[in-house]
Amino acid sequence: MTDTQLTVTLSGGDVDDARAVVRALEGTFGTADQQPSEDGATVRVATFSGAGGESTGDTEAGTLSAPVRVTVQGTPQAVRQASDTLARVFPARDEGAASGDQEQERQLLLQP
């Protein structure tokens, strides 16, 4: 990744589900640089370049209409913060992680 602190890839659900996931992360990472699009895509992407911090705890993300598979990729700290935030907001199942030299990737399955 170049300038991006965190990349979030979402599949499953609809654009409103993707936006609910992004809203949940905005309490920790600030406003997303790239929001999930409204087109008929089956995979949506959001990016955050905020430094990350402690979650404000007052996230009004909404609910999911269907299960959403989320892959978060970035620095180990950003991935950990994103995973922790999503697990607090939605019922989540950890589906694995991969670590690189300076990046980490984690997959979660979020349930409605």
C-alpha cells in the first residue's frame, strides 16, 4: 500500500451494509478517503489514511441485512484496531490472518 493506512474490502450484503461497516470504523480511523460505491459491484472497497486511535465508543453503525465478509489490510496496529472495532459493533467470526514484513491482513465474517 502506498499512502493508505488501512484498506477494507467488503463482499456480501448490499451497499448499505458496506456503509454500515465503514461507519463503524470511522469512530477509530476518521472519515474514509474512499467510500463503498453504489454501483452493482459484488466487492466494495473503502480506504482510510487516518492514523487510527482509540475508538470513541459512540459509533452508530446501524445493522447488517446479510453476512458481510471483510478483509482489512494495513499496518499490524491498524488491522488490530479495525478488527477489534468491528468485533465490538457486529457479531464477528475471525476467518484468518496473513502477515507480511510490514503489513497484515485479516478476514472477518460479520453477521446481521
